Amino acid sequence: MSSLRRRIETVMRSGPDENMGLTGAVLHLVSLAYGLVMRLRFKLYQKGHVKTNKAPCKVVSVGNITVGGTGKTPMAIHLARLFSGWGLNVAIASRGYGGTMQKQGGAASDSKDVLLTPAEAGDEPWLMAVKLPGVPVVVGGNRVRSANLCASQFQTQVLILDDAFSHLAIDRDLDLLLVDSQAPFGNGHVFPRGMLREPVEFASRADAVIRTRADRGAGSAPLPQGKPVFSCTHKPEGFLEYFPQKGTRGPKIVRHSLDDLKGKKVAAFAGIADNQGFFESLSSLGVAVLERLSFPDHHAYTLRDRNIIVETAIKADVKALITTEKDLVRLTGWDAHGLDLYALEIALEFERAQEFEDFLKSKLQIGE
């Protein structure tokens, strides 16, 4: 199964016209059918045959049109801090992918406490709940129900929909489409021949396009015409350690500066969409990465995985492990056998920050 998965991922990341043999041909046929289904689905919403619901508050959607990471979680956190700083009651609604509460739904955090564990809320929602004290985070596949809960229970004025570009069941006041700066639409094919969740022409639904990781350069794919385009980078802010706290589902967080780990010999591991980018970031910060271990995106670490990580670090004669924030969430409470365990904290930095903020205020009619 793992070899088949690797083969499929190779095809998905191949060139648009590259001959990928029988596997590529089969995936291409499946992608054509998938694309037709997505077009039909959009038409049903467009013609009103499937209902789009209006939320009782303003809604900002943060999403992408490709499979994999484009920085949706850092963007949701960035927006939540912005809106809170403007004096607005803000909340985040996430599907809660991988969490046991995804179907039932509920609050991962309120304005005071973290209420769910990572296993219940899902990795990203729990991370947002931990990093945004005072901002309610709600999970559940039914975003309409989540919006109503936020408005009634938390008096939410602006609701951020996490990973919701393709979620058409709820109307939004602002649709932000995040694209990877180097490869905004992958190879141009829809899943599973390519990385697109929807046909590329649907990118035009966005009110604005945000190029993430802009410091890596821009790809040649044209972006939707007539839409504002903003650019941001993923800026390392420091290193975090999480420690369990009795009587709460949220951890105690200890922050370290970027300089604290300069020259420190470590073993690094990650299970995100861009493991290599994470490893390169550590090296650029002056961290001495002696071993690198890569796992699939959203990887659920087993006891065997954890033993391999520890054994690799011991053999390399290092005293510390570094991973991503999302991976650290999945390892909460893990006994690292005496090794220090850090996560690299990332924040977004916009090239034209004031222009982006003015755009948000204009679209949401804030301060008018």
C-alpha cells in the first residue's frame, strides 16, 4: 500500500504533460470524472438547487484550491489576532479533520479555556485554540451549525472559516484563496492526477489571492484576473516547548528565542506537506541538524515511530529534537526519554501589510 501511495504522489507532482505510464493514465481518467462532478456540484449551488446558508455574522473564508499545505492555519491565526486587535468579537470554525468531534461538533475552546484534546478537536483546531486565548474555536463538519453556535454562545461578529474555499454550503463576506507562490495550482490537473481540489477556473471565486512563501520565488502559472493579490512569507518567530498541565486540556507553553538554539545539535522530524522546507528553515536559522526524519502529512505517530525518532537522536549523539507545531500537537504528553523537544513557531509577514489590512476593513465594512 505504501508503494502505491508513493507512486500516486509522484504522479500528482509530475509535470502536466509528463507520461506517467499506466498509473498516470488511470489517475487521469479518474481526475476527469472528478472534475465533472465538481463542476456539476458548483452548478447546483449556483442555480440554487442546493442551498447556500447565510450566517448570523460576517464570515471570512480562508482556504486553498490544492491538496497540501499553503499556510491556512497561520493565516487563520493571523486574521484572528488582527480582528481581535480591532476590538471585534472573532471566532474560528474548523472542520476538525481527524478529530473525534468532527461529526458531532462543539467548542474546542471558549473565551477562557481549551475544552478539547487534540484527538477530539483535530490537530489544527487544537493548535489554534492553544495559540489564541480569548478566541473561541469551534469544530464540526456542519459549518452552518458552527456559525450559529458562535453567534449565539460567543456573540461573534466575524467568523473565520478555516479551510473552507470549497465549502459552498455557507455564504461568506470575504473569500481568501491561499496559493503556494512557486506552484499555485500544482500541475494544473485535478485530484488524483494532480493537486487541485477543484478545476482551476474556480479560483476566480476568490475575492483576493494570497501568495504564501513568497520569498521562495513565483511560479509561472497565471493567477485569476481582476483579483487583488497579496504576498506573505512564513517567518520563524522562535521555538516552543509544550508541557502538560493538570486540570486542563491546554498545555503550558515555554517560548525560546531563535538565538537560543543557534549552533545546537539536533535531530529534526516532520509530518507536514513540506518537510524539506521545514528542514531548510532550521538550517537557515543556524541550527545544526544532524538527522532528518520525514513522515507523511498529518501522520499519526505510532509507538514504533517515536522509538525510531529517539533511537536516531541517540545514535547521532544529540540532546534535542525539533519538529513543527502541528507535529508537536500530535505528540502532546510524549515522554521523549530525556531529550528536549521543541517546535519551530511560524507567523505570517505580509509584504504590504497596511494595504492588506485596509482591504480587509473595506470588504468587511469595518470602521465605516
